[in-house]
Amino acid sequence: MIDTDEKLAAFLPQLSAASWIALDTEADSLHAYPEKLCLIQISIEGSDHLVDPLAGLKLAPLFEILSQHELILHGADYDLRLLRRDCGFVPTTIFDTMLASRLLGVREFGLSNLVSKFLGVTLEKGPQKANWARRPLTERMEAYARNDTHFLKPLVNLLSAELKAKGRLAWHQQSCAQLIADCAVLREPDPDTVWRVKGSHHLAPPAMAVLREIWRWREQEAVASNKPPFFIISPEIMVRIAQGAVAGHDLERLFPHYLTTRRRKGIAAAAEAGLAEKHPPMPLRRKGHRLNESEKRRLQDIEKRRNKRADELQIDPTLIASRAAMVALVADKGDSDIELMPWQKELLK
């Protein structure tokens, strides 16, 4: 484990000279709130390394070197967003093995599936949900973490060859560049939607006002206790309490048995504040352009063309274009943030 600046300084020359770099991260999203970056896994030719960002390391030199290399990742979306948010790091180029496998028509594209399919190796899934903030890591956790990057380069060798043979390498390069761009943007949650948990769309405005206050209470409680919100109280129970509060039911009967007296009082106070809200939130209106009959016919034509091309290529049709992207294409209002990549546009011609 690289957990001192001295160890990191000794490793950096090897990293800088590496002919390839595979990267992965681990966070503690199942054990803490808000989550944080807990581990950075790096593989180079001949060795696998674990970097401990919780040890107070000066990581700027590490990220400077990483920015000068193409990085190999699997399912890079989460890792890139985590690194951007916690470290301000945005890579220059990447090779995403999950994207590559999907563009080749592989239907089971998890890392363990690919390693088994292409390399004949079975990976252990046991520590997947472990608390990666614990120190020291167990030997089993270390082995699991190293395996997340150990096999990525052999996968790249096989997948890139297939992409090139099928004329899809440029598709992958464009998709990876788009992924980097998307993940580089830090988006603030919409205050009018962030609290709308599963089941909230069935609620009337007064109950939504109660739910919003309970959600705000839960957020504060989750941060204070450093526990994920669902550990405090589930969305289903929140919705049930909101409905009960508006109906005048005894909330004590709706509270889960495990809630402490303090938390029961907190929820009751939140519900009371919601009931007193004079301007309750309204149901969300569907955003977007309502298609006319001509546009609907054009959408059907594009969808048929997309599905035909996907069937010919034996890939998931949504890789070529999602429904939202096709609607934006048909509406052609110029105000959509959905834009197709060149390879996608070519397939839809």
C-alpha cells in the first residue's frame, strides 16, 4: 500500500515510464455519507499498486503523470466522476473496456464476465461491498482491489483488436472522449427534484410538502451520523409517513421500530413543518417538446432504422441512439444538450 509521500515519490518514476496504465477506484458509498474516495488502484507492466488517498498524500504529482497517459478503466463513468469531484482530476484519454465490449455486442459486460469470457479467469466478488475506508485493508480486500486493474491490459489487447477488425475502433474513441467530457462537468442537484424519491409521484401537493421536509431532515441526519440516507429511513416509509401525516394518522404507528426517540421527534417536527407549508410543491410537468404527427412518423422511421442497424451489427440499439436522443433529433429545436457522436449519426443516415 502506498500510504506515505516517500512511497509515492518512489513509485512515480515507474509510473511516468510506464508503457500503459490501468486505473480503478473504490469509495465507501455503502458505509458513509457523503461518500469519499478511499482507494486508487493502478496497474502497470509487471506490477499492481494501491494508493491510499485517505493517508493525506500529496496526490498532485500522481495526477500530473496520469494526465499524460491513456488510462485503461472498466465502466469509467463512476470513477471519472469521483476523481473529478474529490480530486479535480480529468484524464486526457481513456480506454474503457466496458464500452469496448458493448460495441462488440457482448451482452454480459461486467469485469468478471469479461475476464472469464476472454481470459478464462474467475474473479472473486466477495469484498465488492466492503467498507473501503477501513484500515488496514484485509488481505482479501487487497487481492480483490488489485484484480480490478490487473487484467485490464490483456482485455484491451483482445478488445482493441476486435474493434479494429470490425471497423469500430473510432466509435470507441469517440465514445470515450464523450464520456470524459460528460464526467468533467460537475452538476448541482436540482432542488425541485432531488427530494422526489420513489413513489413520490403518487402524492398530492400537501403530502409532497411533508415528504420534502422529511427528506431534508434525513439528509441532515445522514451527514451527522455519516451513514447513507437509506440507513436512516427508506423512501417507501418516507412516502407512507407523508401520506399518513396529511390524512391525520398517528405517525407513531407508521414509524419503523428501530427509530430512536430523538429521530421520531425529528421526523414528527419535519412532518409538522411540511403540513404548515403554504406553497407546497406541485407535480412535475413533463419537460420537452410534444411531437406532432409528422414528427412521430419521423421518430418511428428513425427508430426502425436504428433497430435495423443494431440488429445487423448485433449491438444494443441504445448504443446508437437513446429514445431521448432520437426525440431531440426529430424535434430539432437546437436547445437540447443531447448530441449524437459522428459514428452514431453515420449509422442513422
